[in-house]
Amino acid sequence: MTNPEDPTPPSPTISDLPHLAEALDDNRFRQFLDHVPFAVAVSELGHDETLVYGNIEFERLTGISADELQGKSWSILPRAAPLADGAELAAALLESEEYLGAFTLSVGAEDRTVDAWSNTIVDDAGQPLFRLLAMSARETADEQTTLSEMLAEKDVLLKELQHRVKNNLQMITALIRMEARNAQRLEESERFNGLAGRIEALSILYRSLYAGSDTETVDLGIYISQIASSVMAAHATEGIRLDMKVDTWPVSVNVAMPVGLVVNELMTNALKYAFAGRDGGEIKVRCTVDDEGCKVLVADDGVGLADKADWPRRGKLSAMIVQSVKHNANAEIEVESGPGKGMAVTIAFRRRDAAEV
């Protein structure tokens, strides 16, 4: 029984956490995680940390089914020795976060090389509630031989991706937590469609990295145009036009990723809300480059906001992404809007800031 004079609240259990706990019981959310192209397992933090979820790829990599891992500790993982110095995977994920390193995962008679990442998921007060482990298998020797010529010029890129994936994992973790909070309350799949759009923006970024000849940068204009086209295709609405003009310009991946996510958020919101009760409208997307730097504009001629301070709302995902743009590119964000006047958001940053990795 809790002492009424003790201000420390009791530790939450999974049943007290409707955001992730309910989501893990939601079939749509499980289906999403089951189709993520890397292994994911989740444990509930507490006095005795126990596993509560593993996706299909986790079962394929480890041979441990979702039913088998329920209530177990991380020690249920197959032996996974580090390629470099350090602890085995089951211990390493408890000691550190983000990129843990590469491990040799022994499953039966087969050894698999995997890269592993670990993140804790916290509540709105910053209290750690869950631990997430993600693993990505490297190609086998035969596959590496087959792809060796194709990847010969991408060695540096592949090494860089190991560091960049940790940032994407953090972003995906935040996406999952924020979207899952509403999973049980929704009858339709709008929030999961929104999540799919954000993940698609990251997928486009990876495709751009593999397609480009520069291992350090992404062409921001092309990247934004691909995101804009993807959003329009996913949320096709009769009468809504896209007016897009972009300049090509290589920028750091760490700048391109959050800028692309902002463009995705703004366009998705405009298509869902800006033209309510109207027969049509226009969304304008610009990426203009000059000697000073770059300006990215997303604007619509829709209903507008009652107060331009309503975007981005504090505590929402869009606010986190905007902060990432400001931090990574030292960017300035300008919002113009008003009732019946549409909405325009401009992201401006200098050349030197966009080029830094």
C-alpha cells in the first residue's frame, strides 16, 4: 500500500501505460512492427525487466518466437559475441544505448553477423518505461561476393550508415511512442498512415544515399521533390494541385532527414485539414538556393490557422522535428498564417551549416 505522505508514485506497470502497452495488443500496430525490415524486441522496465514483444524478423534472426519470449529476460537471447572488445549482446544492451556494435549471433549451427542498437522509451515525464532492441543482419559471405562489385564504391557510405541508423532509430522510437498512444482510440487507420508516410520519407532518404555518387550528401531539391510526389500520391485529393519548383543542392544527410520530415508533415496536414469544405486548392513547395544558402517553403491557400503559434505544437512530433532542423542546420523557421489566409512555413539555413555532417 502506498504511503500517502510519500510523494514518490509507484512504478508503473505495463497495464498502466495505454500508449505502448495497448499498442502492443493492437493488431494494426503489431502488423506494422512485423513488417519493419529489422528485428525488434521490447522489454518492460521495472524491478524485474521482462520481454513483452518480438516481431517476425526477431523470430527469424534468433529462432525465438513471440510466445517463447513473453516474461523472459534478455538472457534468453542466443549467444552473441562482439566482433570487437566488449560484453555479449544480452549484457551490452543493458549497459549502453544507441549503436551497440556488431555481434556474431549463434543460432543452432549457424552464425550470423548482426548490428545492434538499443534505446529506452520514456513517458512524458522522462521516466524510462521500456527498452527497445533492434538488430539488422549483414549479408552472408555468398551475398557479399555477389554484391561486391555493386558495393565497392559504397564502402564509406555503408560505414556512415551504421552511425546514421542510430539517429533514425531514435526518430522511429519517438514515432512509435507518439502514434501508439492513440492506437486503441482510433477506428480508422489515419495515424498509422501518417506513420507510414514518415517512414517512407526515411526510406526515400536511404534510396537517395544508395543512388548518389557522393557518400556524404543528399541532393536536397531532388529529395524534397520525391517526398512531395510521394505525399501527393498517398493522399490524392481531387482538386488539390501541387506547384513545385526546386533547385538541386547537396546537403548533409543530418540536414536532409529532418527537413524532409518537416515537408512531409506540412504537406500531409495541408491535404487533411487545409481544404476542408472547399472544392480545391494549391500546395506550393519550393527549394531555392543562392550564394547565401537555401530556403525551403511549404505553403497552402487553405483555411489557415487561428494563431500561427499553433504550429508546431509543443509536445507534438512536428515540434521535435523542427528542433532537429534548427539544431542540425542552425536553421531559422518562419510561420505565416491566419484564418482564411492559408499557411506558409519557410526553413532557411546557410550553406556552411548545411554542409556540416
